[in-house]
Amino acid sequence: MEFIATLAGLLLATQLVAHLCRRVEIPEVIGQILVGIIAGPALLNWVHLNSMMNEFQEIGVIILMFIAGLESDLSLLKKYLKPAVVVAIVGVVVPIAIMAPASYFFGFTTLESIFIGVIFSATSVSISVAVLREFKRLDSREGATILGAAVADDIIGVILLSIMISVVNQAEGKTGGQPLWAVLLLQVLFFGGTYLVVKWLAPYMMHLSERLLTVASPSVMAMIICLGMAALADYVGLSGAVGSFFAGIAVANTHRKETINRSFIPIGYAMFIPLFFVSVGLNMRIDRLNESFVFVIVMTILACLTKLVGCGTGAYLSGFNFNSSYVVGSGMIARGEMALITAQIGYQAHLLSSMYYSDVITVIIVATVLAPFILKHALVKANEVTE
């Protein structure tokens, strides 16, 4: 019952803090992350990440990205596919080109430096999605580009991570696991299968759900599609968030879109999504802050600027005006769970030493906390121009 009591306390805290954030016009996700920082190991040390909390926050990411896919305008995603790819490529190249040499300057090995660049090439739009939803800009061309670019740079980042792990395993003489070509082939097959799910399987399953004599059968079937695609994406080496995002797009392609959206928002925001944002704060550590203060400050600034300038430049080159490019660039700053997952996988694969792992996590957290403020400023500025 201790875990249940902890959940009740965290949910109460997130509700109160989110209310206060709304009153002072701050994105509520900031308050939820701060709950994790204050209650977690960074300050009061009352709450710790455990296996149950990890499962809950992972479901939160999956549901949040499913809702993002559900609310995405597929025609807009198709229309802005080209700028999304350009934004993604520039948004991967710039962080690696700048943050890898910066890490090397701080004394990291060549391999660790490249890996840090790969970590910060990742983008987590979970937080950006929450802010875009607040401003009702998720289905705008900027929102569509951000979502498309995030998916594309997630794929690029996973490929780079797979290559690095394969190189390390080969150097250490490890034979376990699948070869790189097999991993990449599975990922290609996943995206091929995703097209079939969007086009035929999801509409058929949603139609079938209407014939079932069970309570809320369309919502249950949508949840099956969501969790199934998330699990499949994870199996082929991608993030479960990628699978659930495409699951949302698939369900949005049916006439049950509005019904499913109305049912998933209470499911997600009643428990799982706030706990995801709390878990981001719970990852914060300050035990080495005195030693690594300069590193954290410099790398946080670079983490923000490389995505803001890199992705913003990609958007500008794709025909967006300055303010729209600012929105796209700021929407790609947050690293969140994608960077945390990449860092964790790389750490387990010995791409990063335990001494510096917490420092990198701190940079991810700080950059993620700053991202909604920058995005909100960009959205307000863009709204002022259009009014």
C-alpha cells in the first residue's frame, strides 16, 4: 500500500502545482517536473523511481504520444513531410557536430564524446505536445513539422545508437544480441507494417469493436492498438513512443477518432501522464553538482542552442518565416524520455562511464525544464504577429 499512498500524494501535488502554474500562465508540465525534483533524490529524497513507477511513467509516455497522433492532422503531416525531414537531419547533425567536440574538451574520451552528441541529437516532443495542446497549435503546420521531425530524428538517433553499440560489442568480442543489419531490417519492416496498420488493420479492428457486446469496446480496442504498436516498436529497437504515435494516427484514420480522444484524455491525464513528468524530475541528481557545475551550465546552453538554431534553420530553409522557425526550433529542444532512454541504453552498453552519467542526466533534465518556457515564448510571439 505504500506505493499506492505515494501515487495519491504525487497526483495531489501535481494537481495543485498545475493549477498554480495555470494561474501564473506557466506550462503546467513545469510544475509536474518540479514536483519530482522536490520530492525526489535531488532535494527532499521522499520518492524514488522504482519498477512500478517506471512502468506507470512509461505508460504515460505511450498514452501522451497516442493522443498526439490522434490529434495530428494526417494531411498536414503528409504536407509538411519534406520540411520535417530537413528539420530532423539538421537537428541531428548540429548537436553532434557541436556537443561532441565540447564534451571532448571537458575530458571525455572520443567514444564518450560522440555518444553524448548522439544523446542530445534526440528529441522528446512529449512536453512540447503538452504545451502545443495548451495553445491549440498541435494541428498547425508548426506542430505537424515538430511531430514529423521528432519521429524522423528518433529514427536517425536509434540508427546511430545501434551502430555505436554494435561497434562496442564487436570491439569487446561480444556475440550476444542481433547483428546490426538484422536490427535495421526489423525497423524497416516495422515502418512498412505501420502503413498496413494505418491503411487497413486499425480501421478493421475499430469496426470489429463496434460488434462486441462489451463495455467501452472501441476504447479498449484503441488501447490494444496503442499498446501493441508501442510494444512492437520497442521490440525492433525503437522507442515505444514512436509506435504509440503511429497508433494514434491509425485510429485517427477511422470515424471513431473523436470518441477515442474523449476517452483517452481522462485515462492519460488522470494518472499516467502526470507521473511521467514527475519521473523526469525524479531523475535529477545534485550530488556531483559542485564538481560538474561548469560542465552542466555549458552543455545545457549548447543543448538548447543546437536544437533551437539547428532545427530553426532547417525550418527556415524549408520556407517557414522567422517566427514559425522559432516555434519549430524551440519545440525540438526538449530531450526528456528519448534522451534519458538513449543515455540509459548507452550506459548499459559501456558507452558512458558511471562517473559522468548523472551529469549528462542533469543536463537532459535542465534542458527539458527550460524547453517549455522557450516554446511558450515562441508561441506567444507567433500569436502576436498573426493577430
